[in-house]
Amino acid sequence: MAAHLRLRGTLALVTGGGSGIGRAICARFAREGAQVAIADCDEAGAAQTLRGLQAGDHQALRVDVGCAKSVADLVAQIQARFSRPANVCVNCAGITMDEFLLKQTEEAFDAVLRVNLKGTFLVTQAVAKALVASGASGGSIINLGSIVGKVGNLGQVNYSASKAGVEALSKTAAKELARYGIRCNTVLPGFVRSPMTDKVPQKVLDKFAAMVPLGRLGEPEDVAEVCAFLASDDSRYITGASLEVTGGLFI
Ligand code: NAP
């Protein structure tokens, strides 16, 4: 099958699909033939992603990934709209609330863990339950971790902890879901240009860019292409893996 149609027959749920890396993943998946459910707490962002997609049967949906009821509603809406559960899921919704450890508040710690880690748990569990209940064979769950979950980063005690948790969650999900033919992998981006990193001071971005062996910051499409590979049958023997997409940063 032609590479650009690797995802034909796939229904992909992409959380955080209304911005940055999630939007690039939606575009890439649609180009490869997938139907895409674009889910985000930013409804306008999700609608904008939808307008930019290649023609096909796609849907923008609202979700708060940190709320179990909202996630259950999302999965039910996908079932009603497409008459089947998503067989690919990318957990891309994420937030930062950066502050040094000595100044980090309990509220900021909880808020970041709620979206990045609990949100990944809730969506992974709900999607896997729906897939298993449907009796469908196979599936691929792709979680967005971060290289800072492995190496830490100044000012990101909450964020780096949440992303380390995502990687451990993915490995456990991979072990438990393998018997159902569902794979689960983590993508670890380095520093990627997006609204999230627009908040980072330019001098900090310049410092990291200078440290990247491949000589530049990442683009959302660099991550989207790896997600398309992990969503496709080309990665059929890969589960529980963490793929660094960093341009070689911190190797
Ligand atoms: P982004 O542009 O800020 O996109 C994140 C999206 O998630 C936004 O639309 C955001 O909506 C949405 N979101 C936030 N909280 C949510 C919730 N509770 N429920 C549903 N959606 C929610 O960030 P990005 O750079 O594309 O990052 C995407 C993922 O990659 C994140 O998990 C991030 O941690 C990870 N990552 C990014 C980088 C990087 O350098 N950019 C590096 C490593 C990992 P609002 O805008 O309304 O908050």
C-alpha cells in the first residue's frame, strides 16, 4: 500500500488536536487516509484544525482530559458519530505551569499532573475499554511524553514529573494491553516550535537550539511523522517503546 495511505480504515482520536503538535498529527493522519476525531478543551482551535484537514470524514469535539465524565462523554460521542470506537489514540493534550522548585505551588503541581498524567490515564483507559468491548482486533495508543521526563529541566518540576509518569504508564499499558493486540508507545519530543514553547524566553530556546546536534529546534511535523509510523502497521512489532524525537538533544 502506498505510504500516504497507511492509515486507511483507521479512526484516530487525537487529544490536544486544536493546537501545535496535535494539529500537525491530525493533518498527517488525515493525509494518510485516517478519519480523525480532533478533541481539545479549546473548541475554536479544534474547529480550526478541522477546517484545515484534507477532505474526509472528520469531527471536532470538546474534551477536558482531566475529567473522567468528560472523557466518557467523548468516547460515547465518537461511538455515536462513527459507529465504532477509535482504534488509534494520541494523547497529546498537555500544559506547562513553569516555576522553580522552591517557588512551585501545590495548585500548579496538581494542575499539570491532572492534565498531563491523569488525562493520559483517563483517555488511555476509556479508549482501551471501548476497543476491547467492541471485539475489534488491534489498536495503537501513542502518548506524548517529553525528553525532560528523562533528564529534568530547570523550572519544570511538575511538568518533568508528569512526563516521566506518562512513560511509565505507557510501558504498563503496553504489557497489559498486548493480549488484546493493542500497542502503546511514548514519543519523547525535545524542543518543538508551538504555542507551548512560544511562552519560553527566546534566549532559552536559542540556548537549546545551539545544543541540538541536528542544529535546529523541532517542528510539529517532525513529531507527527513519528506518530503516523507508530499508528500504522509499519510499527506492528513495537510496543512499550519510547522514541526520542529531539534532533539528538541530550544523547
Ligand atoms: P500546545 O500547542 O499548547 O497544544 C496543547 C493543546 O492541548 C492545546 O490546544 C490545549 O488547549 C490543549 N489542552 C490543554 N489542557 C487540556 C485539557 N484539560 N483537555 C483537553 N485539551 C487540553 O502544546 P504542544 O507544544 O502542541 O504540545 C503537545 C504535547 O506535546 C503536550 O503533551 C506537550 O507536553 C508535548 N510536548 C511538547 C513539546 C514542545 O516542545 N512543544 C516538547 C515535549 C513534549 P489550551 O491552549 O486551551 O490550553
